[in-house]
Amino acid sequence: MTEPSAAVPTFGADAPHDTHPFRVAIYDPEEEASLTEEFLAWKDPGGGAILAFMRSGADPGRQIQAAARLLYDALVDTDGLQIEYVPPGQDEVDPETGDPLPVDPRLADITQWSSRRRFSYYSDSSRYRVPSDVIVDVADWLTREAFQGRPTARPSRSSRGPKSTGRGSGGRSSSKA
């Protein structure tokens, strides 16, 4: 790693890493009722997933694919048992007894799971229903929130620099005297 230099700008050093909660109604056909779950998302999940969602256009297939990626990137994975967590000893047996090693009890309690792990569970489940339009709505909301308070476009070329005189050739007259 190189030593920081005052002559070289550092971006992101003071960037806020804020989160905000949101809720989703998830339908449970077995209970014939919806349950409302609260999730936590990064206010700015990063540009790649946001740009992919914004560029997905009206094609429903591209839109849901981009929305799913955006949600995966935006959902916080540090507020509980992370999505990639596999407890030590899972699918292993005690070498002395041959009995299965005990499973981490947090795996049985969905309230102990991270927002990313819980949302993935509900949206990928064959039991619960999270309609694709809900996923797109959440992605749209996350995109708007990420740009809250920021300029949405750079100034156009015509708004930079001195105004044109309208005479062409940088303001020089082309007539000969």
C-alpha cells in the first residue's frame, strides 16, 4: 500500500455509509395472509447495480434481472447472520460418535438473519410470494433514494465557458474591409 499524498486526491474517505429501513408485504399462501417484513438497505449501494437498473428500460426480463441485482447489492448483510454463513461442522459428524454435529441455532431463527439473507429466502421460496413488480418498485425507490439531494446531470457543454456571440469563428468577423 502506498502512503497517502496531499497531491493525490482520495475519494470516499469521508463518504457516509448510511442505511435506511423499508418494509415489504410478503404473501403466504398456506396462511392465506400477508406478513410484513422490515429490511435494511444501504442508501447508496454503488453505481454498477443502479446503472444496470436504470438502463434496463421497459423490457420486463431485463428490468427484473437488474432489480434483483440492485436489491442484492443494496440489502445490508451485516445486520444478522450473513447470507454466505455456513456454520462450522454443518453436514459433518462427530468423529467419536458418528452423530451429526449440532447446527447453529441462529439458522432456525429467521429474525437472526441479515436483511439480505431474509429477503433472498422469501423471494426464492416456493412457499412465499414476492411479486416481481414489488421487487421492481423497491429497486426504483432505492435508485431515487440514492440520488436524493444530488445533481442528476452535469451541465451541458453549452452552459460552460463564455457565451457565443453568434457570429461564428470565435467572434471574429469574416468580412473583409
